[in-house]
Amino acid sequence: MTTPGPARLRAEQISKSFGAVHALADVSLDVRSGEVLALMGENGAGKSTLLRVLSGDHPPDSGRLLLDGEPVAFGSPRDAHRAGLRVIQQEPEIVPHVSVAENVYLGALPRRARVLDRRALFDQVRGDLERCGFSGLLDPRTPGSALSAAQRQLVEILRALVGGVRVLAFDEPTSSLSDHEVEALFGLIRRLRGDGVAIVYVSHRMPEIFTVADRVAVLRDGRYVGDRAVAQTDEAELVRMMVGRDLADLFVREPREPGEVVLDVRGLVTADVRDVSLQVRAGEVVGLGGLVGAGRSEFALAVAGAAPILGGSVAVAGKAVRLRGPGDALRAGIGLAPEERKAQALLLRRSIRDNVSLAILSRISRLRVVRRRTEREVARRYVDRLSVRASSIEQEVGTLSGGNQQKVVLARWLARRPRLLILDEPTRGVDVGAKAEIYSIVGDLAAEGMALLVISSELPELLGLSDRIVVMHGGRVTGELSRADATEERVLALAMADDLHATGAQP
């Protein structure tokens, strides 16, 4: 690890308001050359606004920026880019009908006699991919329209490095990356840090922070709370700084005696699942644990009617059901909040109202015409109940934070009132404060008698929420643990049961 140098970028007393909303209030912090500064805080804490001020998207209302000790004022992102300050946004802007190489060097394409020199361009980008450790992850000739979300993120990173960089800021860069791509990104960050680049790293993911950052700065309600050296802090302290309470306080559930069996699955077989049996009772939260690829999400999709069932049986409240599609599951009283809320659950360009009412249109319609007044009343009721932070129920869902988008998905199912609600990674991509609110919602639903099946890759979350934990590996159930018996070690042992048996170890 390199020793950080002097302050490369300093923000002094930065304030920014949007109407009556004070997004930033007298925020001062610095990031040093050869340092990775993690920036953490709840959604709405001011992180994105600060990045937009740094990148020239928003002029500050007051305060100033200094780059290598010299005051700077950016009128646009182009000004910041020319000064060597780049921000890699969470949602990259990619030109769809040109190649990866052209997207990377847009505005600086190599030419020969005024004609684009494609061979030189592709060779140049191949060299860039090699230097960044991204070889094999991108083909320079691939059109932008054919790129996955992860590949678009890599293109944005390459683009940011063109022409030299002094300060590089990442906004949730790993949200769409695989483990292999994350490792490549971390390798690049370490090399840039070694070259003296100052790096700002925004993430909600605690393990990433402790892996890649040197120092952590925390914002809360638009104000600077403080910073800590990563080597001298822990997750509990950072949570207290972000939300003002301990991590243990996030999981407050009174154990209750469960009611009748709501979901009874026997010997379920799909293309990815084999011979899975489990039950979930009214008022009970059953956690479904396992590693990536264990078959948890595939099981959930089958029970929700979204994946073909090849064998076994499913009963709801003692009645056998045939799940030929999501409509059958909905009529049986099964709801699913899927893992990929943006791609699978939400209409991002439609309003909160439209999204909340989606599962109850038949109930609020007369002669196939939606009763708008009733629809608005329902949407307002659940938006208020779940404290969705939005200007109104007409706000576009795509403009909400991740935590508030997840609350909209939950509001839809509260309006529908299913007997069983399956939550697949319910807090992925949301901040600690929103997690606490979602945990409270889960507890309230269980107390009201709803049966809940929760899939989570975060072991503290799984242990804190669940009355029982069923663990899967390789498409089958490898064991079950009561709340009293469940520990991280026991869950992991069951999650790796087949691998442990293969090596002769005991789970």
C-alpha cells in the first residue's frame, strides 16, 4: 500500500439546495493523492449531489473546490474532465450504434487523412483493456447496443481514463459486476492508487469498503459526520455514524408462535431445482440461504409461476395449486418481489401510482375501467405507510433511490395482501437506513399473519430476520436450522455441504 500524499482535491464548506431541500450543508472533506476515500451514507445523505458538484454538473451555492491547492470552478462536466477530474456514474451513457472502441474514444478518434483509422483505434483500445486488466471482458468491436450492464460500466471506466486523470470518483461501480469483474476493477483501483491518483469510492457494500478503501468519510442528512481510517474502524461504528444507532438495533423482532401452514412444497423439481420440500406458516419468516447458484431464486420463480415445474406439488393453505404462470400464483395468494427489481418488478418510466396498483387492477376497476380516485387513495395509503420518499405518487419510479424503489415493490404487495410473500434479496443495493425500514416492514407483515419466504445472501440479515433458515446447495435442500441454532458458521457449512463432502470435510 502506498503512503497517501497531500490533498489532491479539497471541498470547503460546500452547500447546495434544491428549492426547500438542503442536499448539502457546509460539507468539507479532502481526498489525497494515492488514496482511496470511501464515501458512505444513507440514500438522501448527499453523496450523489456532492459527486455532481465535483464533476461540474451542479454549481455549489456556496463554498469552493481546490485541486492541488488551486481554487477551481467547473461550469460543466467537460471543464472537470479537462482538469483531470472524472466521475463514473452508476448508469453509464453509451452510444448504442457504435463500437466499444468508438464509445471509449468519442471526441478523440484517431484519423488518417480525415478518415477514421479503425485498425489504430481497435489496437489502442486492446492496449487499454490489457493495461486495465479487462482483457477478455470486452471486445472493442462490439456495438454499444449489445453490451450488458456490466460491460457498459467497464466502457465508462475506460472512457474516464482517456487523457490522464488526477481524481477519479466511482458511484456504486460494482452494482452490475460479477465477482470476476469486481476483482478486475479492484486491481485497477490499486494500480491507479499506486500511480498517485486520488480516488473517491461510493458504495453501500461494507465488505467492499474494507477491501479497497484506505479511509471512509460519512455523510448524514447532507452534513459531514466525520471520517475514519479503515484499519481503525469496523462495520458497527460506520453504521452508527450513518444512521445514529447500532447494527444490532436493525433486527428487532418479537418471536411469535406461527399459525397454519400457508405454503407446502413437496418434492419440487424444475430445470434447476431437484426434490425441494419446505413449509412456511402464517406469521412466520423463513429464510432461504445458500451461495450464488444454489437454486434459491429459481425455486422462488417456480413457486411464483414464472418457471416451469417438472415434478412435485405445491399447496397453499391446504389446497393444491397448479402453477402454469404468474396469474395462477397471484390467484392462489402468492406474491414475489424478485431479485432484479428494475428489470423484473418495476415499470421505471411509470408513476409510483401505476406501479403500486399493478397487482390490484381487477379490484379497482369497473367494466375494465380503472377507478382513478380509488387507485390514488390506495397508492397514497401505502406510500405513507412505508414512508416512500417522493415528491408525489405521480413521480416516476425510475427517479427514486434504490431503497424507495424497493418500498414501491413492497407497497404493491401490501395493496394486494397475498397469503405468502417471497422476498428475493429485498435489501440489495439499498443503504443501511432503508434496510432498517424494510426489516421493520417484514416484521410488521409477519405480525399481521402473512407468511414470508426471504432469500438473502447477507448472513447477518438472514439470521436477524428469520424464524427458521432452510439452506440450499446445488439445487437441493441441504439442511434446516431454527433461529436458536442458526449461526453464520452452520449456515455456511450447509451452503457448501456438497463441496465439503467431496473433500472429506464435515459440515
